[in-house]
Amino acid sequence: MVYTFRTYKDADQLKRIFEVDVVVLGELKKDIENLCNRLLVEKPEYILGVAKSNRKSVMETIAVNNIHGHKINQKGLDRYELVVPSPGVFEPVNRTTNTFCNYSMYKIAEYIKQNRLETKLMFAHLNSKDLKKMREFKIDFMVG
């Protein structure tokens, strides 16, 4: 399963690369809830989030309980580890963000843990020139 955001301009290319219907998050809370409900039903082996990067393309390694300086879940864990494929097509980064990307990663990771799903969550920030490298990534990423 693959998801991205309404503002991500290359969603159609992701659909062609992965040969799946890409979930596009527009109304963040509602759409994440719908995506999580799909996880519970479809139980994919992997879920990959993709967003734009203006710099180099990277794989996120953690999601933190923070959106714009506020906790996402007051009683939630401080962080969730994300899966980074090995060998990686894109460099893993240990820095954290507090944006909508992180919010989606955190909420999805929390849902996976709470529902004891075996789905592995990955997240890539991609610049436009590296989109073609996703074809290489697809070899290791078997869409569930």
C-alpha cells in the first residue's frame, strides 16, 4: 500500500511505478482514519508514505509524537521506529520533523501497534529527479 498527500504532484507516477491505487490524504485526520481502517482489512505487508523533498531524497527512520510543537497523542509513545529497506535506495535520516508528514507517520504507526498488525511502515521524502529510482525500490518493496 502506498500513500501520499494532496499536495504531492507526482501521485500519478507513483501509481504507475507501484501499479496500485495510491491513497491520497487531503483531509488529514479523516483520510488517515480511512487509510487505517483499510490496513485492518487488507493487512498489507508494507505501507509506504511518500512526500516531496526540495533537497535530496531520504528515508525517514522515526516518527515522533509532535506536530508543530504539540503532542499528537498526550498519552502516546514519544516515538515509533520506521522500517528502512536494506540495502536502501535512499539514505536514511535520523532527524525528525513536526509537520503533516510526521503526523501521518505517527498516527499510522500508532494504529499498527495498537491493532497488533504486522504491516511495516516506511516513509520517503523524494525530490522529483529521484522518482525514477522508485522503480529500483519497487524490487525490494513487495506491495501487499
